[in-house]
Amino acid sequence: MKQRLITGILAGALFVALTVAGGAFYTGLLILLAIIGFTEYVRMNGVSPFHPLALLGYAGVALFVLPWPQWGVQLPPLSTLVWVLAFLMFAITVITKNKITIDGVGLMLLGVVYVGFGFAAMINMRLIENNGLFWTFLSFSCIWASDIGAYFTGKAIGRTKLWPAISPNKTIEGALGGVVLSLLVGAAFALLGPDSASIGRALLIGAVAAVAGQFGDLIQSAYKRVRDIKDTGKLLPGHGGVLDRCDSWLIVFPLLLLTGLVPA
């Protein structure tokens, strides 16, 4: 517990500092996390990072997360990029005479979208011209509030299991406590920055961050159970890997942008 607490404080302080700094510092950090996260995904599926599908997967993640517009590069629509990536992966199954199977293609393509689109959404939100830092901190703060509220409420009064087949320690009471604290944090941001977010929008962001964030956590828990592993990696002592720590982020940030709750 002590190691977990120290690691969490140090990593959290560094992350907040780089988020405030923005620019190449924040973008570079998230690109690094995306690469590490995709490596964890590849390995947890029993694939070498140097496997042809994995190498194409890294290229796909790069297409999502690298700041191409800032470099003056205009990429085709994301739907086109995903289709081309899928075609190249399917072509490998033919070239290798099914030594590399369509099942492997499906897993790798899913990982590219899951990791690449998730981290790209975090980068893009910070780059919003009008108060990108505000929207980013609002989103992260609601996610973290949901985690904290769920943990302490569950410890205090949790009785009814939420989804024991996937995550035996989570409770319905804890989940509701996470939603309440996330809503309170969203309301606080609206009061502190009324020119950026109305109280209604902030509460909706708090609700989405809590519900979708907890769902993102369950998604990763379910996948780890299928693969029979405890953690996706060992990057952070006491906390596991990147996907263990960012599972909620990878779902919440794309959802907030896709729904327009955070105005891109």
C-alpha cells in the first residue's frame, strides 16, 4: 500500500505538471503512453511486438496519436485510415497462407482503435483553442472523483455486488458513490469557470465520466479475466501497467468528444 501511494503521488504530480505545460510535453507523454499501452495489449494477447500484425498496429496507433496537423500534414479521414489498415492486415493473412489468421487481424485492429483513438482524444481535447486545459482537467477530475468516490463508498457501505463475475470487489453502492462525487466535482468546475461550462453541461460530463469510466474499468477487468492476468504491465509499481491506469480514460475522452459534451 505504501509503495502504491508513493508511486501514485509521484506519477500524478508529474502528469498534472505536464498537462498544465501542454504543448509538446503533454502530447509527447500521451504518445509514449499510447505506445506502451499498445505494447501491453499486444503482449497480453500473446503476440510479439515484432510480429507483422503488431508492427502494422504500431503504425496505426501512430496515425491516430501523432500531431499531424501541427506538422502541416493533412491525413485522410479516420474511416479511410482504418479501412486501409484493415486491408493491409487482411493481406498478410493471404501472403502467409493463413499462418496469420483473421482472428489475429480482428484482435490487432481492435487494439489500434481502442488504444489509438482513446489517447488521440486526450491529446485533441488539450489542444482545443478555447480552454483546452479547462476541459481536460474537468474530464480527468470527474474520472478521478468517480474512482475515489467508488472506492471509499464501497469500503464504507458497499454490500451489493455490482458485477462479481468480472470484478468481485465492486459494489453498486460504491458505483453510486462514484457518480455522486463526480457530479459534485463537475458542479464545482462550472461554478469556478462559468464562462467555460454551464452547470448543466458540467453535470452531464460528470455523469458520463462516472458511468462510462466505471464501464471502461469493467471492460479491462473482463479482458484480463479472459487472458488470466492480474495486470496489463509493470510500468507503475503497485499500480500495474498503462492500460490498468488508463482504462477509464480510453472510454471517457472519446465519448465526451463524440457526443459534443466537450466542444471540440
